[in-house]
Amino acid sequence: MRNNARHKVIIDGGSLTIDRFVDIVKNKSRVEISAASLKAISSSKKFLDSEISSGKHVYGANTGFGSNVGFQISFEDLAEHQRKLIYSLSVGTPPFLDDELVRGFLLARLNCLAKGYSGVRPEIVSAIGTMLNENILPFIPRYGSLGASGDLVPSSGLGLALMGSGSVKFRNEVVSARLALKAVGIKPIKFQPKEALAIVNNTSVMTAMALSATDDFGYLLDVFARAAALYVQVLGGLIDPFYEELHILKNHSGSIKAAEKFRKLLSGSRLIKVSKNIHGKLQDPYSIRCLPQMVGPHYELLDTIKLWITDELNSANDNPLIDGSKGKILHGGNFSGFYVGIGMDMMKILIAHLANIEQTMIDRVLDHEKNNILPPSLAVKKPGLNSGLKGVGISAGSYYAESIQRSFSHSLLSRPFESGNQDIVSFGTLAASAACDLIKLNREILARMLIVLGAAADIRGVGKLSPEGKKLYKKIRLFSVRADEDRLGISSEISRIISGIEGRKI
């Protein structure tokens, strides 16, 4: 859903899809809160106020926060209590999230509050919507969240901005938050009971990063599949491992889907081979023979991760939740980020797994003792005098190693924090942040793989590629040139391909 039209998207707290999310974040489509949401928001706030006025204790509204829950806050200190929460959490330092991720955070937080269970005034929700529409971007620290009581420290940046404190990005400049709010008609917010807590007590930062990583990974997986089909062709691989009957017997939907995709990508190629007996001496290495079985889990797990992250995006994820229609206050742990954390830990493994396959494929294409077809390191003229793409393969190995190192699970690092109150934490924000980093690392490896495959296709004969293979080759050549001897400029071509992948032009 990537177009330039700035159409309006209705936010109701329950119907945002990944495509709509990406559209708003990247294309700056405008948002509007639904009438039903505004009604629910008002109802939640009215019921909360009545409970506080009647003398009932409501966590985070007239009690201390976290391990300080046993302290009661006097009525005259309730507003200052919320303001000081933001101050106490404003301990983040650079690096800050990039602009698109901040927009994603604002949208995720807006969608949660629009569900109408957070006990905030409608004007606060409207203010966040206006900030998103006018591209007023608070500074959100990348680090500082345990992913447990929500993204407390990062989200405090939004709290400060709503109060008119500190600085924001506005109209391509860093300006006073107060001046930016004034420019778009927003009065600085003086938080009432529970409202500051509703701003910081959330999974919205990690969800924004997870959505970005999930969307990017889906595209990376598609580019990889097309590159892998080109790999099969330049090595003269067999078509047999991609037959439908084989994967129906394997009994996994992802494997069946992957095999079907590879058959389409390989259809019409004059470089692939057919064997009447797969158990004969013509048998490919696993990087060809097991491709559907290796990629199949990626498709299935990606679908699961999409479901989890979409559900999280449309969740009420603060505490307590104020149900105005039923007159209930629900205390619990919806701010916990384990769905995001475990989902992103799964994604990190998937991306690192791709890095492993990509590095293996690069090495085989460059190794003349393994490819049996191509010259050493693809040095067409005077191997030895020319090293070909040896350096490309070596550099890919560095990104592969870093990818494996960064894939370690964050959700397993839990231990007690905050005086033992947060005794199990998700580290979901760190997991999502690392997943975003792994996406960048994989673009580096994949770009090098495409450089290698483009050169191999030149040697094997571009005219013999499948129609889909020719399409990919032409896109590679939009960013790089054919060369038969060692030369300067390959690093620039790799950078251009990386930008092409990031811009989804490959």
C-alpha cells in the first residue's frame, strides 16, 4: 500500500493492518479518530474520574508507580504526580529512533489509546493524532526499555512533547516542543490522573520497530527467493527437488509454497537440468536440493509473526485498563512485550538463517572446485592476475558473522529489575531493535550475492535464464556494470544495490 496519495485513514483501535500502518508511516497519509473511539475514550475517562472522586484506589492514578504502589497520593498532588512520572523517566540518551520509527510509535500509541480503555481525555488522543498528521516528532531513545512495564523510558519523550517540554523535530528543524504545538493549535497538556502513565505504559515503541522489521523482512525474503532461483540456474541445478509431489509428501505448507514459488521462478530456464532418477549420480548440494525445506519455515513463521504483531498493534496494552461501558477497572500486565519479544527473537533467527544460506551460496559460486562450471572467483580473464569477486565474498563473511552474533535471543535475558517488581521482563524492544539491525546487515549480504550472481549469469549466458531470472538480472545491472577484469567501483555498486533493496526497486 505504497502510494503518494495522502488519503485519510480512520483510527478505531482495532482495524489497523500492517499495510495501512506502513502507508501512514511512510506516505504520511492523514489519520482521523473514529466517532465510536472518541465516545469510548470519553466514557473511560468519565468512569475513572468517578472512581477516584469516590475515594477508590486506582493504580497509577492515586497510588505510586511500580514497586511504590503502596504509597497513596493526596488529591492535591495528583497532577504533579503524573508530571513527575515523565520527569523521572526522561533519562534516555542518544541514539534516537529515526523519523519513520517515531511516526510508527505515534501511530501505534494513537491506535491503542483509540480503543478507549486508557482513561485519558479525548484531547490527548487528538493531540497525538495532530502530531502525526503534522509530523511533529519527539525524540524517542532507542535504548532504555526492559519491555516489561511497557516502553517507559523511550515513551517519556512523547510525554515531554505533549507537555510542551524539550525539543521536537518539526518542518525539518529541531525546535521547542511548545512552539511546535502552538504552530498546529495544540495547547500543552497538563496531565490528569492516569494520563501520563497511559502515555508511557505501553508496547508501542517495540511494536513500531517490530512492524518495520516484519514488513522489511517480507520483502527481503522475496528478493532472496528470486536470487536463490538465479543461483540454481547459474550452477545448472536440477529441477527435481522442486516438484510438487515431493513437497506434498513432506507435508508442510511452507515447503509446498516455497517449491511452487521456485518452480515459477525457474520456469523457462535453459540452464537447469531434469533427472529421471533423483538417486542417480546427478544430485545437487543441499543449498539447491533443500531450498524449499529451508525457506518453507520462513514463510510459515513470518505469517505467525505478522499475526502476533498485528494483534499487538490493535491491543489495549497499558495498565490498568478502564472499561467505562461496563464500569470496570482491570489491573493486569498487558504492557508485557513477550509476543513482540519472542516474535522478534524468532525473526532474528530467520534473518540469520538467511545470512547463512546467502553466504554459503556466495562461497559456492566463487569456488571453482565446487561449482564445476565457473572460473575461480568469477575471474574471467587471467585468473591469478585477476582475483575476480574474491573480496566481495570475503566481505560478505563479515556481515554473516555479525548477523549470527546479533541473532541471540533477548527474551532469554530476563532477570529481576525495579526492586523485584519487574521480576520477569521481555526485552521486546531490544529484540525488535536488533531485528531492524539484522535487516540492514542482510541487505549488505544480499547485495553482494546479487553482484556475484549477476557476474555468474554473464558467464553462463543471460539469454539462457528463465524469464524471471532475466528480470532480476536486468535489475542488478541497473545498479552495476558487467566487467571481466578487476576494477575500482564495486563498493559503490554494492551501495547502490543496497539502496535499491531498501527502496524496493530490486
